[in-house]
Amino acid sequence: MTNRGRITAVLGPTNTGKTHYAIERMLAHRTGVIGLPLRLLAREVYDRIVAIRGPSVVALVTGEERIVPPRAAYWVCTVEAMPEDMGADFVAIDEIQLCADLDRGHVFTDRLLRMRGLQETLFMGAETMWGAIASMVPEAEFLKRDRFSTLTYSGSKKISRMQPRSAIVGFSVENCYAIAELLRRQKGGAAVVMGALSPRTRNAQVEMYQNGDVDYLVATDAIGMGLNLDIDHVAFSSLTKFDGRRMRHLMPNELAQIAGRAGRHMNNGTFGVTGEAPTLDEDVVDAISNNQFAPVKKLQWRNARLQFGSTARLIQTLEERTDDPWLTRVRESDDLGALKALSADAEVAARATDGPSVRLLWDVCRIPDFRGISHAEHALLLTEIYNFLHESGRVPNEWLAGRVNRIDRTDGDIDALSKRLAYIRTWTYVAQRNGWVQDESHWRDATRAVEDRLSDALHERLTARFVDRRTSVLLRRLNQKEGLVADVNDKGEVTVEGQFVGKIEGFRFRQDKNASAEEAKTIRAASIQALAPQFHLRADRFYNAPDTEIDFTEQGGLMWGAEAVGKLTSGDDPLKPRVEAFVDDEAGADVAEKVQRRLQHFIDRKIASAFEPMIKMQADETLTGLAKGFAFRMAEGFGVLPRGDVAEDVKALDQDARGALRKHGVRFGQFTIFMPLLLKPAPTRLRLVLWSLSKGLQDFPEAPPPGLVTVPTISGLEPGTYAMSGYRAAGERAIRIDMLERLADMLRDQNTRAGFEATADMLSITGMTLEQFANLMEGLGYKAEKGEREKVKAVVDAPADDVPANPIPEGETAAVAEEDAPEMEVFYTISWAPKRQQRPQGDKPQRRGPPKGKGGKKGGKPQRDKAQNFSARPPKKEKAIDPDNPFAAALAGLKKD
């Protein structure tokens, strides 16, 4: 061991400014070298020094990066890549406690024992190394540094309740991704920092966290190694990790190294656990809070005085033991395992027979297994590289280009890009080695360019998967208590601060369906706050909108264009329904009241217009007595009353009362009392809605399409449905009530007792086939008997000169005679069948007989009948006066006189 210059051990917990102090000391010298545990940290320190002294005098050397300007004076390196025997004025080793690390400890121990600056040497790390350094480097001075801020334990917290500016630590890629996904849904997203990331990807992720795009960081224990971030709280998602060989619990000093990232400079920090991690024991909490840990007793060591006479001798020196009580031989490392595997290869053994060949073999075996596929695969790759280097002194351009080009793709998901980045690190490492490739500058630039492209693509994929830009932007604005700017385009799409958040439908905000339940609360809070002025503007526009822009649906909904703005509810009067406006509570009472008032005006005017004849009749003060009461009955039936329901009331009306009602458009039909103007499509559609509201129906029936005379009957409908639709059910079909009355008029001239056949006019007005008409008549209480008869052919006049119109060719007379059989046709004889009929769906029992005609009464009074359909009674010898016929009544009076 050679002692040169002053040696100082700067020891203390995290956030004591040790690294900052080392940078200041190095820049105080003409030249310097600083070794750092991670290439991520090395890049951070490099950037800081470049910002102070410029890039022309600062070098960066790691396994995969090599930036060495000609006038380099200050070298920033990973510990493994530190150049030896440079003769620099200043040397510093950071995180010196890693001398006890099972995998890399021997490298740090070697630097502790052998690396010295000509004028000054610094070792920075935890106080646990005090005794080891004092024993191994007795000339060292010690400088203890205290933490700038306090670190306190806050217990366990759910991720949903995690405070902003928190880092959640996981110890596997899968665990980190799962936490980041949860944070995206609940908090808008998180940056992801892992040791396996390239510096470019890591820097992009850190920048996203540092500038406030996201408030959460998900990281592995890599952040414990000096990465300077603005973290207020560190939460452990697990207290165990896989160290490459087994699962083990983290030691208190390891937890402290990570927890110490919380609190920057004078800002206090907290630490705790989350997820399935158990709460920390009190003694562990006290140790972390007070920085009191068991001192390091053993340093990992490997012999550095290697002999390259043969592969066997090299392996022997690497496995050499030590008697120093402070040192313990490191377990077999990856490079030694690779050396043993390659030495067993016959071709490699044949080549490695002298000192230079064995030294070259050892250099190749030190290529890290970035890919992590398997030891055998890694050994095969190293064998190829060694054979190339030993045979020609270079890795062939074509061979290297083929492997780099296969990796140079930015498609695929996070895992695919991460694998390609691991692969390119191998070729970046090869390109950085002096003399291994023909055009070092070209291959260093080429591999670096591929890594940059893959790094940028990986950053994009990580951001796309684990960051919801929309939620993070809104959260940041809310946390900063800034006014949010909302915009609503002509499609109702809402953006807040440029982020799409949903749509306004009427006066309700509909969030983006892609938002999860956890995101919903945040988005809604931000959006409603910004949308308040928009609701008022829309309410003013709606209040002044014409009625033509508003409509109601068959289910009682109220629409403003294509947007639902309310619904109808039943009121005290069936013709005066109430309105329930669809307005978000956040829009305010003023908006809700304005929308409700406008909708009420609309539906009131709609009813007044559609039912104007009926409303005028109801308000007619000249109607008195029974006529006045019947007008109210018509209003209760929305202008349509099956005659069977009001037979007694109709019977009680005298001719004057009937005449007064007829003046208002009331028609006393054979089957229905109705107002023809109210059978038009618009009143019918509104009548069904009002009737459904009065009945308290859940599903409102829809009106049949306009223009149909008959429609198929449907079972299970609410009684009265067909009447309110302007139809009467009869058999398998329902017929429009005004066309049914026209049919009744035609039946008056028919002998319903003896039977009759349907005329062409009957079939025409109903639009039915003969079979359908027969079924309809059966539904009205008639009997239809089917029969067959010879069809009567029309007579065709013979052509001139008695020449047959269709002369039969010679020899075909017999065949034609056989085919000339009589053609049969089906007919129905319809007659009145006074028997109980099944009540048609949706209508009340019918209590009247058939229309008067040759086979029925001409003047009999309406009789109550127990049948459920309107029925026809056979004529009596004594003719009665038809109360619906004023001329018949007058004629009867004259006869009496």
C-alpha cells in the first residue's frame, strides 16, 4: 500500500453534502478522479462539473460510456472503470461502505487499499466504515458530517393516501411496474427509476419528476446511492430483496441508505412502509432515525496481484486467500465464473497459452452479463469475441454490425425495449475498449446512437404506460391553487389546461370513460371547478332557445338537440306533468332553476298545442250538467274513450248535450268516443307519455308508426295501451279506431244474421287479406265460416270472324281438356255470434251490439252486455230509436204525434 498526500474519510448519513464536498475539493486541484457506485450517479456528477468547468476538461468513463476530451483534467468514473496509476492530484471514492457488498465489494476494497491522490484522497460513506478504515488506512483522518435535516418514521400508508413528492421503493421490476400502474390510476402517474435504465432514460424520468409533471417516483434501491432528488417521503413496498442468489431481509443500514433520500438539504423528510410491507420494528426505526448501525467487520477482498502465465495460474491467483482479519475472500464473481467456463473450451484453451493471450482472455471475461439470459449463453458470446480478438486483433465490422442492426428497432413494449437496451450495452462496452474494433470512433457513436434511440423510446413507453398526463396536469394546477382554464368545443368536448377530460351532455359533465374509478374524483374536481362559467353560459343559451330545439322522447325524457336535459314526472293533474331537470349539483341552484323553468314552459305549451280542442272543451263555460261532466271524462281519457267504458254516461246524454260536445269535435262512434284531431301522430305520441306517467309505468309503450291502419297485437301490454295509441285490439291485429268506425258504417248495410262476405271496400280500408279480415271480425264478436267454391272466370269476348282468341294447336286438344279443371277459391261467411269473447289486450269489455244494418237493430238503445267485447244483438220486431241519430229521434216524435 502506498500513501501519498492527505487521506480523509468523510463519514455520515445521507443528506450531509458529502458528494458536494468531494466535488469542491476535486475542483480545488489541478487534476482529479472520482469513483462513484452507479453510472447514473456518475452521469449526474459529470453534468454538474461540466456546468462549472465546461466539457473540454471533464471526462466521463463508465463501462458503457467514454467521453474523454484531449485536455481532460477531471475524470468522473464508476468505481470499476477508474483509471489506475494516473498520478492525479485528487482521488475520491464515494459510498465506501460498499466494501462489504458481496458482489462488488472487492472492487471498492481494492480502491480503498490502493488508489491514492498525489495531494489528497477522500473516502465518503457511512459511519459504519470508521473502524475498518482506521485499521486498514491508519494514516487517514476522519471528518464526521451530520445530516442537514431530520428523518422521522410515519408508519404505514396506503398508496391512495400517499403524500405528493413521495418515492415508493420496490426491489423487482415487476413490483415497480405494478406500483407505477396503481399510481397512474390513483395519482395521475409516476416516474420510474431503476439501475437497469440507461442514463438517458433515467434522466428523462427524473426530469419529469423534478419539474412536477408527476408527484411520485417509483424506484429500486438504486436511488439510495446518492441520487439527489426532491423527495419528502420514502415508502418501502417490501423489506426483502433477491440479491442474485437468494431472498433476504434488508439490513437496517441498507434501509437507512434508501430512506435517507427523503428530505433535501434543510427540508425534513419522512419514511415508512406501504402495500404488503410489515411495519418496522422500533429498534430499526430508532437506528435509522439516529443513524446508529452495527459497524462493518469484514471487507470483501480479491487478490489484485494477478499472474497471467496460464489460465490455471490466473484462476489460482484470483482465488488466493488472505490472512488479514478485516478481509474475507469474495464469493465467486461472474467474471471468474466466465473465465472457468471459457478455459474449459478446447479452442480457447489452445489459444490462451501465453501471458498476452491469458490477459486478453481475462479482459474478455470481465465483460458484464448485461443481458442476464444464462451463464452458458454469456459464455458462448464471450468465446466468439475472444476468438475474434485473438485471431485478428479486432471484432469484425460485419459481425458487429449484424448484431447492432438487429437491436436498432424502437417498436415493441417496455419489456422488448428494455431487453434491446441490455443487449446494446454489451456492444457499447465492447466499442469502448481500446483496440477491440477497427473504427472505435464510429462504433462508439453508432452504439451510443442506438442506445439513445432505444432510451427515448423506452422513456416514451414508460410515460405512456405509467403517466396520465391529463390527471397529473390537473393535480398540479389544483395543488398550486391556480385557476384552471376550461374549453368546450362545438361537440361538447371538454378540455382543461389542454387535456381532454370528458364531454358536457346538456348540463351534466360526463367524464372520459377511460378514466378509472380512482381518477374520477380528481378529474371531476378539477373539471367542475373550471366548468362553472360554462354551465351558466349554456343555461342562458338554453333558456332563450326556441321550442323547436327541444323535444320529448317516448319514455318521457326531455332533449335539447341530442342531449338529455331532464325528464317528465307525474303531477297532480295528468295534463300538467312536472319536470325534473338533469343538472349537476356543481352547476349551482341558479342553473338548475333556469333549466327547470324553461323545460316546464316547453311541456306546458306542447300539451296546450297538442290537446287544444280538448282543453277548450273542458274550459267551455256553456257546457253544463252531463255535458260538462262528459267533457271532463274525455279529458281524463286524453281524448279517447272506449264506448264500453262510458256506456251509461253516453246513454244519459240528451241530444242537446251531444250536439254541444260534437261542436268541440267529439265523435260518438260505434266502438269509441274520440276526438279525431287528437288521433294525429303528435297528440298520440304525447298522449301515451302522459297516460304512462299517470299510470306510474316503468316502461312507456311507443306509438305505432304513423299511417298504419292495423298493427299486430302484442301480449302483456298494460290495459288501455291500444286505446291510447288510437287503436282497438281485435284478434291477432289491432285496427285504428277511426278506420274501425268507417268499417262499422259499411257493416250497417249488411245482413249480419244471415251472414255476408267482405267487400273489396272493407278489405281496402283495413289493408288486410281475406284471412286477416276474418280474424279481425272474430275479434269484434262475429263468426267467420270458411268455405270453398268454384272460381267464376271473367268472360272474354270472342275475336272477330268467330276465331278463338287462343286457338289450340292440332294434337293438343286432349291435354288441354285434362288441364282445364275448375279453379277453386276460398271465401268466408261472416255473421253475428252473440257469445262471450275474450277481452282484447289493452281494452275494456265491449257492451254494444253490431252496427245496425239489414240483419241488426236500426233503432234499439245501447244495452249492457256481459260479453267482454262489443257484441251485436239480433234485431227485434219492435224498432227502437237510435240515440246517436237525431233524425231518427225527430222522426219518431212525428210518428207519435
